[in-house]
Amino acid sequence: MFVLFEEAGKFHAGRVLSEAESSAQVELDSGKRVKVKAANLLLKFDKPAPAELVRQAQALSETIELELAWEFAPEEEFGFAELARDYFSEQATLVEQAAALFRLFEAPHYFRRAGKGRFRKAPAEILQQALAGIEKKKQLQAQIAAWAAELGQGQCPAPIREQLYKILFRPDKNAPEYKAVVEASRATHTAPLALLQQAGAIDSPYQFHWKRFLFENFPKGTGFPAVTAPQPPDELPLASVQAYSIDDSHTTEIDDALSVQGLGTGTVVLGIHIAAPGLAITPGSALDQLGRHRLSTVYMPGYKITMLPDEVVQIYTLDEGRANPAVSLYVTIDEATLAITATETRLERVPVSVNLRHDQLDHIVTEAWLADPSIHAENTPQPLLDLREQLSFLHRLAKSLKARREVVRGKPETFNRPDYNFRLVGNIGAEPNGSEQVQIGTRQRGAPLDLIVAEAAIVANSTWGNWLAELGVPGIYRSQASLLPGVKVRMGTKALPHAGIGVKSYAWSTSPLRRYTDLVNQWQIIACARHGKTAALAAPFKPKDAELFSIISSFDATYAAYNDYQRGMERFWTLKYVQQQGMTELTGTVFKEGLVRADDLPLVLPVLGTQSLPRGARVRVRLGAIDEITLDVNGTVIERLDQAPEAASQEDEGDEDDAVAGPIAIAVDVSEAEAEAEAEAKTGAATSDNPSP
């Protein structure tokens, strides 16, 4: 005897070996023996053979019209054999009964299961809804197939084009647009990005990178809502100094300036004046929420997205020819020894006499020009001549401060490679489109004006960081436990040493127009300036304030994303420069196995033929194809340019991040101390206000 039974939602047929009251031992055609509960035995028969019964029943079940079967079915619960007798004939055969069972079982929208072999017809309204859903799904699947076919033929349907970045970077895997791309990708054996590129979904490589960045970081756009720019307090005293800033020509967020008093008296007072939006923007206000949402200005060659609205920046930027609200740190210095003897913080209005632009002056303000008053550079602007003595003193002071930090640091900071500046010809403030002619210039690190601004910023950030800690007022600090490999810079609320810079503590405070952490620290510094020893009670953020930790977490992630994008865009424009110049070869240095750093461009790339060469070997490289979407380029060694390369410098030893040569990553080859200092000097890669020199 044979039986047909159901188990785990599937039907099986086999020969009965033995049968008891509650179960039976059944042997399947495969030879496998199973124990089947009596309740699961749906049909017993002597012929045909089990496999033949199943085959015939499955074929017959496909001919059963579900609409007609639903009409025939009784309103009350029924068994499959009953429906077979109603649908086929009163003497329904074994095959017809099994066919009815299979058809009923596979149509839950028509018939609901009420037990083993038992069913109940679905209510008419529920059936109509189910059928409508099935038809909609069928149409959707047809649409997916049509879209996939278009993609395979090199055409991109509009709905997929509109969802491009979501499909690639944050997909809803149930969305039909995503399913169409996956289906087409499998059918054509092409990666989704390449498939979409071939189908014309990507307008241009530049727009691809730009719109992806906006999708991930500015999904609602880069515009600001209407806000009222707060005016600074009326009662601020006017400082008795004439300050000047040192920035790039395209800097609009001028948030630091310097002044010098008392030269020749033996006691010099250095003023470090920081733009003070914190005097009017209050924590929790609408403007604060805007700053906290963006957390930093975003920089890229030729363009930037500011942290604060322009109307706010224009009130607080340290423009020349007016008295600007500022938080000023006055540092008293022994003119002979250059030792710092005292510091004082004031809230005031600071007259700014001139905004110096280092990209226009670096060729004049050299170490020789500063050291020797008899040197006269051609076409030197009068404001620069008027400040020559002050700049000379500040340069001597900066070198002294740097030397002292290096003693604490335990080794000197090195500036072996230049900074690279990008200029998009004809693009002034407008959003680039990717077709601009690009110019790449170099600027040697540690130039006098850079060093002056960097060391002044380090003095301010470390002095205010120490002061906050002394008064028990929390701040946002950057710290590094040691210079050992793998010990990274961390952000936290404790005033811990920063080994990379060589200071007791370091709190970013000198760029409140450009970084939200600096604005937060400025609020805390203002509280200290106003309340002194009771500042901890008056400061917006109290010790162990959870808000500070939340800000740090958000800032770390957002700042990293912004920096990644800037590095990616710098790599994009570097590759564009290579194309525009028709470069087919370049010279470089083996950076590590398989990678070469170009001599005259900010470019690291994988190069075939370097595997057997030592680090530091000089080579000539033939360039391969450039992919502006993935930002990939590779090369092949065609000539060894040296036989005994010099050993890698100490600076290079810590440059692992510089080796990343894939998409959205280029050379970031500054030591941590350099990065901190040059960020304030606005020449570092990650924080420069130098989008288009």
C-alpha cells in the first residue's frame, strides 16, 4: 500500500512498511524511511506508483481554474476530496483528488487552510484584495524586467536615474529600481556602478562625486533657512591695538588676527584675537542648531560649504577697516629670552588694520627678508613694510616656541614635502562643474607666515585649554598619549597632554566660524572671562555633561566624512590635471610595496614593477588609464632613476595613511603636530580655508 502525506508544507508519497494507530513507517522512492503521523496521511492507494501519482496530479492541478473552484466550494469548511467531487465528478479519481489537494494548497488567497487536507474559501472582499495585490506584484515584476532590459541595452530609465545614489550607497533592497539594477547586473555580468555608467545614469564624474556627497551629508541641500543674524553686545570695550590677519586670498571666514605692542621696551605683548560669534549665538538657539547640524565648514578645490550663514559670518569675520568683536588672548613675553611671563583673556572689539594674504606675500616674506632690514623686495605693499618689524619679532618667537615644543615632543617636526594648492581657472566662488582648467601649485611647509600663525594658534589653544581645566570648566580637547606608532589623536573632555604637538593640553578654540567644537569651547572661555573662579557654575556646559560627549561623537564622524570628501576631490582634480596636461609619465618615489608617491603632484598610485624595489627608490612611471569615477590610476615602472636610495625619513615612517590610493583617498602626508598647526594656519589639507588659491 502507498500513501500521500504532508510534512513541513511539502507533499510526499511512498510505500507503507508498517502502520500503527497513531503513525506509519513509510519508505520514499529515494530509499529514505520516515515516520509519519496518522493525521498527516491524506491518501492511501495501491496504484499507480507514488512518483507516477504525484506527476499526474501535479500536471492535472495546473488545469484547475481557481475562480471556478472557488465558486464550487461550499461556504463551510471542506476537504480536498469533496472539492474534487464537486469540480470533476461524483466519482473523482485518486489522481483528481490529489490534483485538487495540490491546487488548493498552493492558492491561499482563494482557500485558507483549516487543517491537514481541510480548507475554507476566502471571503469575497478579501479575495479581491489579494487578487489586486497579486496583479500589482505581477505588473511590478514586469516593470522591473523592462527596466533591467533597458539597462542591459545601455539606456537608463528615469526612475532609476532619480534613485541613482540611493541605489548605489543606501539601497532599499525591496525597491523595484534596486531590483532592476541587480537583475540587469546579473544578466550582463557587469558591476552595478559600471552598468549605470554605461547606461548614461551618471551625468559627469564630478557631479557623481558631488551629488553622492550631498546625498550622504546634505540630503536637504546646502542652503540655510531664513535666520536673523545676531548683533554683538554693545558694551564691548575697544582694544587699543591695531591687529592684522594672515590668510589666503579667498578666505572669507577670517577668525584669527594678531597684534604686537611694546617692541623695544623689553616686554612685548602679543595679542591673539579670535572672532567671537559665541558672544551673540547662544546654545540651543536656531543658529546654534544650524552650526551643530553642519559641525564644520566643508572645503574642496574651488568651493566650500560654510558652517554658518554668510550674513552671520560677515558680522563676525575679522575684516580690515573696522572694529570686530573678539575673544583676545594677550601674551606677555620677555623680549630678550622670548619666554612667556603672563597671559590674560579679554572680551572686546578689536580694530583690524589689514588682512594680509599669504599667497600674495610668501615670495616677499622670506626668512632673509625678515632677518635683514636692508633687503628690499620689489613691489612690497606699504602695509607689509609697516609691519616688517612686528613680523620679524613674531617669526623669531614662532621659531623659539616651536623649538621648545620639540623638546617636549622628544623629536623635531619635519617639513619634507610641500603643500599643494588647487586653483580652478575662472571659478570664483561658484559651484564647479568638473570641466574647469585646474592649476596645481606648491607651497613649502613652514614658510614664515605659516609658522607665525600656526604657533600663535597653538599658544592660544593650549593656554585656553589649560585655563579651562584650572577653573574646572569642561571643554573639548584633542590629546595624544605618545608618539608611538598606532597611538592616535583622540577627542575628549579631559585636559590631557598632546604628545604630537608637545603641549600640556590642547583645545581647539581659534576657528569658531569654521568648526563647531571651537564655538563650544569659545562659550566656555567666555564664561571664564566673565566669571573667573565661578565660571563652572555659569558655563553653558557643566562637568560630565552628556551633551559634550554627543557633540564629540557627531563631530568626529562628520569631520571625517568632510575630510574624506575633500581628499577625494583633491585627487579628482589631480587626475584631471594629469589629463589636461597630457601627462603619460611621471617620476616618483617608492612609498611602500606596490605604491609610488609622485614627485611633483599630490598623488599616490599603485605601480607594477615596484615589488622588488626598496622604499625610497626613485623611479620613472608610465601612467595607465584614469577612471574619474573610481578615482583610480595605476602605472608601470619604466626606469630606475637611482641605484642607492637614501633611507626613508622619520616623517615617512608614520605615513601609512598616505598610501591609500583608491577612491576618495589621496596623500595626507602631514605629521599630527603639523596637521594641528597647519590647520590653524589654513594650509592643512583637512581644514584649510583655501578652496581655490
